[in-house]
Amino acid sequence: ITPADMDLVSVKNELSTYFEQPIDLYIINASGVIVASTFEAEVGMDFSSIPQFMKKLTNIRLGNSTEYDAIVTGLKLGEERKYGYIPTNDHEFILEIGINLQKFFREQEISKYPRFAHWYGQTRQDVSSVWIYDLTFLQASDIKTAIPGFSDYTYEFQEIEGRKNNLLKVYRGHDSIELAGPQKNQVTRYLYIPQINSSSVSSGLFDKVAEIVYSTGQMQIKINEALSRNIFHALLVIAVLVLIAFVIARYISRPVYQIIEDIEIIANGDYEHPIRRTKGFEFKRLQASIQKMVEKLKADIISIRQKTYELDAELQNRLRVEESLKAANHKLSLLGIITRHDLLNQITVVSSGLELIDDDIEKNEQNIKLFTMMKNSLFSIREIIQFTKMYERMGVDEPIWHNISLLIKETMVNFYSQPCEVIDNTNNLEVFADPMFNRVIYNLIENSFRHGGKISKIKFESFFEDDVALIIYSDNGSGILLENKEKIFSIGYGKNSGLGLYFIRDVLSFTEIEIRETGTEGMGACFELRIPHGKWRIRNVNP
């Protein structure tokens, strides 16, 4: 049986006995087209233009169960209807039953959209009209049929140019827009209202768009009224603030200013000036506290002045002592210079005399031994005199930075006759030490040649332990006995003057540099210099 062979009117009349409200029947084919209906206005309607709804109809047609829809708006007359969908046994068609609920809604006064529009207009005096459209405006020949419950609205419907395009723009963009018009002093706003998700057949297909026309004249009146109220409130607040400021100035600021004036007078040196009385319990407490503080300051100032007089006297005394010490040091230094000069002259005379006598005396073992002893003594005396000259300058001048590599090169010039390999691995290390630090390098090298036996190699190396730098000086000589490692730094110890290593330790101590001997007997001497943080640096060499 084809839909054309069916008497839908007879079927409708038979089924109407089971419903309290009017019904209509529809036959939908596999293409989504209504091919037959008791409601002739909707014959030929094509649902394939609504892909989401068409997909649901296809699922119903191919299934075996009856599906029900929510209450939706009819596509032609805009009536509120509830639909049911029954697939045919051959799954070629769907029988749709639509219950017209428009009369029922009027009797029960349930027209939700018109009631909402009316309520919104009542709450806003600037609202000229409110119309709520559903998706059917896309196919409706008369756009009023896309307004659910149109006849129950209390507004007069007016044609607006571009209305359908505006509705389409809001629906597709899921957004709201606002336009001027349709009349002067009016604004039209289109609001997108999404449908609540449900399991009904048309879920998500009947979103709404509200068209609200506002009167800008009413809005301007309200804006002016609000502005007037705000100005009044602002003036009232200003008046209250002025009153508060007057009270503060009268009862708070004036006493504060008075106290400040008194404090400034005291601060300028008039410590006998009293803090004047003020009104108010708290200000009296403040006045008493400040007066107490002033008395304490006066006592402290007197004490400070007394201490200042005492410190000035002590300072003057120290200055006199320092001047005396400077004068004494100058005299001692001058005496040392004169003494050294005279001693060296006398040593030269004695040395010349020995040279003359040496040519005249008999050359035997005893005489040779005596002459050698006297010459060695004269040499030691000369070294001691030279040592006193260096020792006198030690600690006098401020420490300076010394480049180790440069000092090694300059010192080795004095030992050009010694066939020895010099290895420098100090890597541009610089040390902050007394200006006599160059004698430290000189004495270390001289001790190696003097006491180390046959020396063919000396080495300078640098290492780092946390923030401490280490300079290691070593040779390949005979080394130092274990029991002598500390004795060698004592004054007078050694085969000659015994002053070299003692002098080295004193020079290094001025900048807290430590030295010790760490070598092994028979494998050469090894001296370790420990330079503390802040007393060493690596010199940057530009490429």
C-alpha cells in the first residue's frame, strides 16, 4: 500500500477518539519529505535541509520503536504541537502523529514565550516590543508563524527591514547583535537562546532568538535620572567630607601642628623650650611622652658632648703619639741607613786588607782555612746588613697585585749562569701581597741552588681548593729532612745567614698567606703557599 492509497482522514477520525486535543497525521518517506498529510499546508515539506533532524528520522524509520518529541512549534502556522513517530513494517515510511496543543495552552494560560515577553516588557519601561523566534523562520513563508504563541503576544507586530537576515546571523553565530532602529530613538537587540539538551527527537533543533526593541528616549531619561542622583550623592558626600575635615582641623590637626612647631624649635637647638599644652586626653599623653623624650635627648646630648670632648682629647693624644712615632721611625731609619753605610764601608776596607795580606802570607792549610773563615764571615755580615735594609721596608707600603709568571721571569735573570729548566704552570695567577713579595720568589729559587745540590729543574704550579688558591714551588734537589721542615723557618737556622725563609714567612703573613714545606727527603724540596679568598685572582688575557 502506498501513501496515496491510504485514507488518512478516516484513520485520523478513528484515532481522534483516543485524544482530547485535535490531531493530524503525516507520512514521511525515506528522503525526509512529507508525501501525505491531513494537514495539507505541510505536504511537501522537506526535512533533508535539516541534516541533524534528518539523521534522527532515518534512525527511527530503520528501527522498530516509537519515538516521541518535545512540544515544538509547527512549521506553517506556528502552533504548539507534540509529535510521535512510528516506523512502517517495511521501513520505507514514518507515520507521524501531531497533537495540536494550541487550544489547550490558551485554556490553561500556559503560553510560556508570550508570558515571558510580556513580563520582560513590564519590568523594563524602555522596552517597546519582545518577539521570540524559533528555527522555523528558515522555511516559513510568513515569519510570524516562527513565533510560538504569536496570537498571545501583547505587542503590535511591525515589519523590520533585514529581520530574517539578522535572525539567521544570530542563529548561525550563536551570538547576540545590536542594531539601530527600526525607528528613530530605538535600538533592536537580537539575543541567542540555546535549547536545553534532551533525548527528544528535535533536541538541539529548536534554539530561539529573542528580538527586543528598546526606546533610547526612555533609556536617556533613566540615564539622566541616574546621573542626577549620582551628582546629588556626590555633592552630599563632598559636604560630609568637608564637615569631617573641619572637625579634624579643629580638634586634631591644630594640636598636631602645635606639637610639630614645638618639636622643630627643640630640634633647632632650644632644648629648654617646653611642649605647649593641648586639648584632649590623647594629646595630653602625646605631649607628656614627647616632653619625656626631649628630657632624655637632653641628657643624651650632654653625655655625647662629654664623650666627644674625651674622644677629641684622646684623638689629639694619639695624633701626638703617632707624630712622635713617625719622628722616631724616621730617626731610626736614618740611623739604620748611616749605620749600614758605615758598616759596608768598613767591610770593604777589611775585605781589601785581606786581599792584600793574602798575597804576602805563606800558603799553608791553616792560613787558607783562616782566610776562608774570615771571608765567609764578611760575606755573612754583608748579607745581614742587606737583610736589615729589606726588613726595614717590609710592611711600610700598601700591598699590591703581583703576577707570578712575570716575577718568575724577572727573578731567573739573576740566575742566568745556572743550567736549569723552569716550568711555570701558574696560569696567569696574581697574588695580593707586600711589595717585597718578589723577594719571596727570589729566596725560594736561591735556596734551591744554594742548598739543594745539583738542581736541574724547578717548577711553579697553581691549584684551587674551594676559595683558596695554592702555589706549589718544587725542585729536584736533595730535599729537606722531616724533622727540619718547620725549623727552616726559624731565624738563624741554616748554613748561611738563616734569614731567608724567616723573611719569606714574615712577608707573606702581612696578607694572611701561609707557607709550609711538604716535600720528601731525597726527592726535592716542595713549598706550598696557601692564599686566602680575596687575595688572589686570575688575570684576563685578551686574545
